Amino acid sequence: PQNKAWNHLTLQVQRTSDGHLLFQSITLNGNTATLNYSESPTSTGWYGITINYQMDGNASQQGYSVWLDNLNFNYW
């Protein structure tokens, strides 16, 4: 990711006919890596969608700020 700049991240994921999640690719700032990684979803009694975001610190755990802007979630 670019420091002190906007970063654009895209994940391509699809649900397969047998109910698995197929993580096809990840794109960061125009650079795409193919994943083709399949995972079984965990069971839950809750029906909905969540989007999780994780920030990890550096070796010194210095503070920094992150802004999430123009988030799009497409479902079809």
C-alpha cells in the first residue's frame, strides 16, 4: 500500500454451486494477484453480510490513521 495516499483494494469472490467461497483474486492499486482459494463458510444462525477490515501495526506499534471512503459492495 502507498503511504499517506489513497489505496484501492478489490477482492473477487464468488459462492460456488456447492456452497463454498472461491476467492478468485485480489487487486491493490491496479496490481492483481490470482488466488483461486476455496474455503467452506462457517455455520451461523445469523443471516447477513459483514465486511471486516484489519489494521496491523509496525514493529514499534506507532499510531496512524486510516480512512475508508467510497466503499462499494456488489452482490448478484
